[in-house]
Amino acid sequence: MSRAKTNSAHRAERKEKFTTLSGLPLDPVNTQESLGSWDRETALGYPGEFPYTRGIYPTMYRLDSDHPLALGEVGKVGVAIDSLEDLETLFDGIPLEKVSTSMTINATAAILLCLYVAVAKKQGASLARLSGTVQNDVLKEYIARGTYIYPVRPAMRIVTDIFAWCRDHLPRWNTISISGYHIREAGSTAVQEVAFTLADGIAYVEAALDAGLGVDEFAPQLSFFFNAHNDLLEEIAKYRAARRLWAKTMRERFHAKDPRSLVLRFHAQTAGSSLTAQQPENNIVRVAMQALAAVLGGCQSLHTNSLDEALALPTEDSALIALRTQQIIAQETGVANTVDPVAGSYAIEHLTGAIERGAEDYISRIDALGGMLRAIETGFVQAEIQKVAFESQRAIEKKEQIVVGVNDFIGEQARPIPTLRIDEEIERSQIARLQALRARRDPARVVSALAELERRAATSENLLPAILVAVEAYATVGEISDALRRFFGEYQESVVI
């Protein structure tokens, strides 16, 4: 027995160095000593209590269609919304006082929100009872996603105008969902996802304070959106680190007093960039593991991608499998029956601390540059992501990082699967509807509303009242965007080498 243990101890490991997917070093065994001066009370605490490492609740789970740039895209990235008429059709028969609506929209968030409010007013709904979320996270567009319109600082003004207007008119509305998802999709590490997402959050809080809002007036309505990637343990630790760091930031940096201002509520979506066109059935397993990480990490809501999303929009069958994946995790695995079941794991707590320290270091570097807006304008954030994305791709090409079915375990013959095709008639009919609307609306009312919006843009007045008047005049999303574009200009992306 003794000799067998000795031989086992000297057996060659399959890698010289083990790390997480983001490059954090992994020891073969973590012990109490791995945690250094870690203190259970200050670093871990209890669910629903500061620093919220274990979860934020004590019980937990118990563009216009006829624009040339839109050619070929109508109906392929969500419902086509050009004007108030489209949103009236979309919500016909749905009482907006009784539902919560989430809008994944950013550069035109103010317009879509006003369209929603206009429909609610036509229904006779009380605006004070409307609930939902508008993503409204424009900073990540410059970092990772690219659907920006205006330069950074005018875009930030629109964000804070939404904060201020909703405080007075839509008190139950979540005015922003600060997104790390797209940052991770662009190739960032888990540490960078936490750091840059929270740095964006800090920038939004600072902008709101500069606009005269009190931190406890808007901070309880902030929410976050994170990626759920492949490295199971690292992803669990990532969410815990983000919660703890945000709670400390809000209390120590911004002196928030309302406990709700310290809470990082987040939605998670499984990693689209991890899905492969090769052997797409493997994506079912990837999504299940990613969703499990999000649940064990304490997400408040979850979206599971479909197996065919590397090829096309999901078919009905593949979307059903994605839904069943969530239901199996919730109903069959038992992981939702215990609050924070991973707490106290040496490996998890070690990784949580490592990610938190790495994110703190990045935030300090961003502060030294002059804040997140300046870091984006100079290309610092983009360059940091591009560097690690390049290194990750090189690791895959050199087979240092295995992607099953892509660079190893490759089948003899590809098996085609059914994919969804969008009927081109959808685009033609949407353009016809839009042209008919322009022909019958009151043109003088539209011109007047857009002129008032341009006048406000040249002042410090809140833009939302003018945008609401414009959408009620049936001005289109594109026309309203162009009115602001004429004053604000357009953002030109920095070249990062």
C-alpha cells in the first residue's frame, strides 16, 4: 500500500501547469492555508447579508426597417420596432400594468422606453405601476458589441436622463442592466469581465451623481448581466467575487446607506461564443454545465442558449431543449434546494479571492487613467480584451486548450442538423407598413417634435419628455436617432493595435 501511494505521487501529470480558462493558477489541492488570512465572517458572511458573497437573498431559490443598413436584418435580431404603431401591435391585448418587460436595447434605449410608455398611456395604465428593465448599458457597446451611435459622453447623458426621468415617472422600472456578457463574448477573461463590468457600473453611478441624483435614489434599481462560460469552478467564483466587490464599492466608495444599493442582482446567459458549429449536439452539454455554474453562483434569472445558435437562430425544437435544460437543473438536481451549497470550499473561496483581487487591480488602473470613459476613449479596455482573446485563440490552435469536436475528438463526418430560415416576406411587409405609416401621419407634428428634441439636445434639459412627444407623433426610431445625431455627431471607433 505504501509503495503504491509513492508511485502515484510521482506519476506524471497530463499538463506542466494547470490554470482556469482565464489563466488563474490552479493548485492540485486547496487547503485552509491556500486562503491565507481569509476570514469567514468578513469574506463570506451569510446569504442576504453584507458582503453578499453567498447571495443577495437569505432564501435564494427557494434602426428603422427600410434603412439600407437594415437590409437583410429585419426580423433576425428580435421583433422589428420602427414606430409606436409596431409596439401597439406587439402589446395588443397585453395589460402592461400586469407584466414585467425586459428590453435588450442600448443606444436607442430612451426611444424604446418612451414607445413603451406611450403604449401604456394609451391603455390607461398608471406609469407608477409599470415594471421592467431597459438594458441601457451603452459603455459596453464601445468596449465589445459595437451598436453605438453617438460619442461616449453624449451617450452617457442619455443614460442619466433615463435615470432621472424614471425616478420621477417610473419608480418601479430598472433603468439599466450593466452587462459583462458581451465583454466576455468579445474574448475577455473572467477577471476582466468582473473588472470592466463593475468599472462601467462605477462610471454610471458617478454620472448619475454628477447629474444631481442621490445614490440611494437610483442604485437599488441597478442590475447586472453576466456570462456563464465553460470553466465551472471559475464561473461560480466569478459571480461571488462580483457580488462582494460591488457591495464594498457601493458602501465604501459611494457611501450608500440603503442596503438595496449594495446588492448586485444579475441575470446570466450561457456563453454563445463557446458554442461550436462542429458537432453542435455537444453544445447541449456545454449549456447545461454553464447554466449549472450560474445557478450555483447565485444568479437571479437565467437564459440558456440553444444547440444550433452557432449556425442560425434557434429552431423551436432546439429552443425547447434549452428550456428543458433549465427545468432539469431546477427540478431534478436539487442544487436550488440549498442556499449557496459551494460555500466554504477551499477551491471556490480561493478562486473567489483571486478574481476579486484581479478585478480590484484593473479598477485601480482604470481610476489612474481618469475613469472608465477615458479608458474606453483611449482604447485601454479594448486592447486588454483583444490581447487575451488573441492568446486564447492561439492556445486553441496549439491544442493547449481543447475544444471538443473542433481541435480534438473530431468525428469522421459532419452530421447536418435542421436550422431556422427567416421568410424574406417579413422584411418586405415591415417596410410596406412603415411607408404607409409615414404617408398617413401628421407631418407637421413630426417636424415640430423633432425640432424640439434638437433644441433640448443643445441644452442641459432632460431629453425624455421630448422623445416621448416625438414617439406619440409617430416619429420613427431612425428619425429620432437622426435628430440627436445631427447635434451629437457619431462615434468613431478607436484603432487599437
